[in-house]
Amino acid sequence: MMAAQLLRQRGFLIGPGLGLAVVALAVLGPVLVGVDPDLPDYAHQLAAPGAEHWLGTDQSGRDQLARTLAGTRTSLLAVLIVFTLTTTIGLVVGSLAGYLGGIVDAAIGRVIDAMLGLPSQIIALAVVGALGVGSTNLVLAIVVSGWAYPARIARAAVLGSHQRLDVIAARMAGIGPARILVGHVLPGTLATVLVAATTTVGETVLTLAGLSFLGLGAQPPTAELGQMLADSQSALVSSPWLLVGPTTVIAATVVAAMLVSDALRDAIDPQPPHRTRHHRRSGTPATPMPDTDDSVAAVLRITDLTVTYPDGTHAVRAVTLSVAAGECVAVVGESGCGKSTLARAVLELLPAGTAIGGALAIDGVDLTTVSPPALRRMRGRTVGYVAQDPYAACDPLHSVAHHVAEPWRNHRQRPPRGEVSRRVSALDVDRAATRLTERPHHWSGGMLQRATIAAAGAHDPVLTIADEPTSALDAHLADDILTALRRSCRALLLVSHDLHLVARHSDRVIVMYAGRVVETGPTADILERPRHPYTRALIAATPQPGGAPLVSLPGTPPSLVGAPPAGCAFAARCADATDICHDREPVLAAGVACWNVATS
Amino acid sequence: MSTPSPPPIVTADEVTRAYATARGTVTAVHEVSLTVTPRQILGISGPSGSGKSTLLRLLAGIERPDTGTIHFAGQPAWTGRSRTARYPRPGYVMPIFQAPSASLNPRWPIWRSITEPLTAPGRDRQHPAQLRATAADWLDRARLGHVDPTIRPGDLSGGQCQRIAILRALVAQPALVIADEPTARQDVITAAAISELLTHAAAHGTGLVVVSHDTAWLDTFAHHTHRMTP
């Protein structure tokens, strides 16, 4: 699984390619060239590059290519030793400190802090000064200054594990500390420390070259990249080619190390991709919007939308819906039914490589024809977005006012004086003017969600999209928040799993299951006379005032990876399923997609 | 007492817990007394910051109260200056947390997480194949028979992870299960499945303490709900 993730990273392919090339140069190069790098030839001093000496010769007539390759080997070997020693020492010392805690941890922690507080090159200089020059002493010096960083990472990972939930559960189950350390803590710590250590490889290369340049490392006649640069100084003006070999190898090594460590970090800690507009569009591009009767007022029109993620998940399949001006349409269904994907498709926030079919139009503008800059301008102006967790939406380092003013800043404007606090107080936040200067964590979740609603409505967008806007908040706040949301926006696409909640605030409901619309209609009809068995199951699973026992639905939704299920996706969990349900997928007719409803 | 009855699973007597914060001392739990008996489902509700989670951690022996006492099966949980609670046996109390994906080891196949309590010292040593079979059996009982026991939590939905975490708690055959907002951010179908699993455990003798701000959901299965105020 990890290998597949690594392969998907484009940077990771360039990084190791470059890295392998440098390693190959160091290992095979001297053998292939077959010239003694230390053999002087005083007849050809400072010869220019040519057929015999591809990179020319130095002051002693030694072949510069052979010296570069030998120097690469010397330098890479030193880097490898430094990396192995610093990582091992750091891992052992840091893990011990974090695991033992108490006085041991306090003492080691102080040493680590002190080491990190001093410039590493100064420490290395001091060590070489004490031990004397030479490549072994230089490597030792860099290890002495370099172990503290991986040690700090390891210590933090092990210390933090005391609060990790899987560790607490293991402890309560009676698992001993040694087995918790080996089973739960060390594997993750090892990965984290290795990745952190790779980020310092580039710096190690530079430090080694820099100190060798000063004459502290390998001594002549041994070839070393930094020392070669130092040697070339005196003849630099007449023979600039002396620089080519060492600088190219140093630069390539540093770039390769950085790319590999970036890709490793992404693979260990996968973040959702930020890119947007690199989707493969398929299906029916740029077809004119079908003009149905309500087309005049529709601010959002989705026609036959199909979304397939890069891993092959058919998250949304042939969904058609529209939201009229002033209308609130709720999309409901359990986790994984495609409702959030639908919202992200409208916001054009799907990950790179996602295949999108069908058509999407906002306020009459076909999104397939909009350029990325124009799309950025549309966000916030034409479409507003309210996220699930207001604390995650706000920057903890800035005031709440900063967050609410962001939509203006995004369009290089400033909100009119008093506008931010006026808009927030309009959503029933007391003492808004003073409270807005506080940081998000001083606000309650309900109040902060009001502030993010004010931010979403900054440019009075024609359409607002809210993805589970209340599920991160206390239940009793949900009604008030949705009332405020409904009041502050023009048309609303509300994504939720809670049917009763949306019942009080939406005009129409769309029930989704396994990426498809299974039932749609006016809210009151859906709640009072649900026709699709899945809608009935959703209602039965929703707690009602009075507290009747909940009825849960057996099983989980089908996997949407690969080919879609042959029959009705809900058939496996449906008590009324018949043969046709397993064989043929029902189509949405008269607001419901169910064979049993259609035939009865 | 006139009739000899077994001691409650857990007894909290006037427990208080305060935290030092930048704005001064905050008393999260103030002199709370309660008991949990076998088969009992106790709900705890209240607004954010009312000390629900702290009370739960005190009842579970994860945190030590500043004053007051916690007893497990009649024995004091905290003695001397110990930094860890003393349980009558391993797995006596098992936790269910709010964040299902964080409560499972992401590097382990789920069968290993589910059966981890069975590998505690003092239990019979079992072969990994036996443990995998046990896990499959428990998955079946939780109506998750279609889930492959060898996959990792990253390939499961949050709702499925939460049910796996509940199975891990139940596999230990705990006297007490404490659940902290087990349905937060879960959809209604998953929430109903979770209350079904918990109700089933209680019917088999386990005591349950469930913290949730979703009182409507708690009322569908808790025998009594303790409301906390900030």
C-alpha cells in the first residue's frame, strides 16, 4: 500500500531518479572511467575539457572527471555514515527519554534543547578543533551536532503516545508497557524519525562540503567535493570548468534529498491534494443546459453528474438536481453515500485526477467552460461555503474578525468599516464588536459557526453550500444555527445525515444512497410518506423525542470501487428485495428509484 | 445492608477534579457521587465544557480525582501516590472514544486491534489464526460479517471504525464500558447500530456509562441520564 502511495507522487519519481543517478556515479563511476584520480600529469596542467579529459584537468594535471567521481564517493559515504549514526542515536536517546519520563527525560530534554539552540556548524567546528582535522573526525563532528534533531522528534512521538487513544485502550486492556512500546509506539515513531532525518540529508551534504572547503575534512590527495572547490579557487578565472563537476554533484544531491524527503513525508502523512482543475472531464462536455420549466430561476443545475475518484470509487453516479433561487435543498444519506462529494463537485474542490462527467451550472454559467482564475473569482462571490467544524475552518492564530474579513481580502478588498461586526451581530452574536478580537478557541462552537456563516455570506452569494454545518456542535444548537444560516443566504444546498433536522429547514429533500439519488421530493412528503425503503430506514434510525428504541439497518453500503453493483445498490440491506432488485438497477421515476414502488 | 449483594462495578464518592489553565483554576467535576451496577446503562449529558468527559475519565480510572474516591468492585482504585489506577483484573474497564480512527492502531489489521485485549498477561495464549477467527466471529455478531478482518482502519469508514473499537472493548469482557461521545460525527444509521451493540452488551451484564450531547439518542436506550451543568 505504501509503495503504491509512493509511486503516485510525481516528485518521488524525480527525487529517487536523481538520487539513484548520484549513487550510481559514486559506486560505478570510478570503475567505468578507470583513471586514477590521484595520478598527477604535469604535462597537462589545467587542460580544458576535451575528448581525453571530459571535465578538464586540475593544477596537478589530474583528470577532473575521475576526481569528481571519487569525491562523490567520499562525500556520499560520509553522508551515509552521518545519517545512520544520527538517526540511530537520536531514535534510541529520544525514545528512552520519552519512555522513561521524569528526571531522565528532563535531563535529556535540556541537552537536546541546548544542542538545537547552538548553530550546528559551530559545534562541528569546535569538535574538529578539539579532535583535529580529517574525514573521520569531520563525520564525528557532524554526528555530535546532528543527533539532537531526530532525538527531539523521537522523544515527542513517544511522549505523545501516552495520550494516544489506541495506547490508552491497550493499557486498560492490561497490555504491559514493553509490548505497548513495541507494538503501538515504536513503528510509528521509527517512520516519523526516518522521514525527519531525511530532511536533514541535504543540509549534511552542504555542511560536509562547507567544512571540507575550509580544509577540515579529507586531506589531500584524497578527492572530496568541498576540498576540490577550495583547490579550484586559485585557478578559477583561467579555468572555470573546475567548478562544473563538484557543484553539479552537490546541487543534484541536495535537490534529490529534498525531493525524496518531501515525497516520503507526503506518503507517511497523506494530505488531501490541493489542486483543483486538473480533472479529466468525460461524458457530455459543454452540452447546452436542458431547458426545463424551472430553468429560469435555478441557481444550481446539476445534470447527470458522475464523479469517479482516482482510486476507482464511483462516488456519485448520474445525479441530476437543481436548486431554485431562495430555495433550501437538503441532501441526506449515511456516510459514504456521495453527498459530500456532490458538494465538493459544485465547489470544484475534488482532488486531482478525479474523473467528472455530466454538467454543472451555477447561476447559468457552465462550470466546464470556466477558467481556473475565473473560478477563483466565483468562489465566495457566487458560491459561499460553510464547513462542518468551525474550529477547523478558522486560523487559531488569528482573531475571529480576521476570519470573517477573509472573503474581502481574497478579492483584494477591505470590508467596509463596521461591516464585519454588523454582519456577525445580525446572526445573534452578543457583544460582537469586542468578541471578534478574540481567538477562535475563546468562542463556543455555536457562536463560531455563526461567524463562519457570516464569512460565507460576505459577498451575498447566489448559492450557499453547507456540509453538515451542525454535526460538530451540541445538538440543541443545531436548530438555531440552521435558522441563522437559512436567514442569511439566498439559496442553500444543505448536506446532512439528520432527516429530522433538515425537515424543519429545507423545502426539498434528496436522499442519496451509494452515489445515486434514491428518492426526492418536497420535505413534508418525504418525511411523512417515505416511499423508498432506505428513506424509511433513515427515518427509523433517527432518534425521536420520546425515545423509542432505534431500529438499525443491517450491513453497510456496498463498495463503490470498480464496477457498480448490477442491481439496486440497496438490495443487499433491503427486507423487500426481490429477484429484479438484484438483477437490474431501478431508475428514478416520479421521485423514487425502487422496483417495489414502481410496480405497486 | 440487609441482603448481601455484590458491590457495584464502580462507585464515585464526592469526586472533584480541577485543572489549572491560563485563566485560573477550572473545576471540571465538583463533588459528584454515583454508582454503576451490572446491566445498567447510565447516560451523561450536558453542554460542552460541563465536565462530562472528565467525569468519564475519573470513572474509568484514566485520571485520578483531586478529592473523593473511586471504588472498583468495592476496592479503592487509587492507593498511596500511585500514578495508575488499580483494577480488579485487566480489561475490567474498557473505553470507547469519540474519534474512532484515532482509537485504532492505523498500522494493524483490524483483527489485531479487536483481539488485543485477549493477549493481555494472564489470559490463555492464542495463535494468531485463532485470534483472527475470533475477530471474524465478533464482526459477524456485530453484523459486520462482510468486513475483511485483515484490512486496516484506513480502508474503513468512520462508522465502521467506531464499531470495531466497540468490539475491541467488548472482547475484553469488561465489567464496565465507558463511551465518550461515541456517535459524534456519525450518521444516524451508524448511531443506531452503536446503540444496538451497547444495549446488547448491557443485556449480558456489562455496566455502561455513555457520554453524549445527543440527548434524543441517549433517551432511546439509557436507563437513566445524569445531566451536568457547567
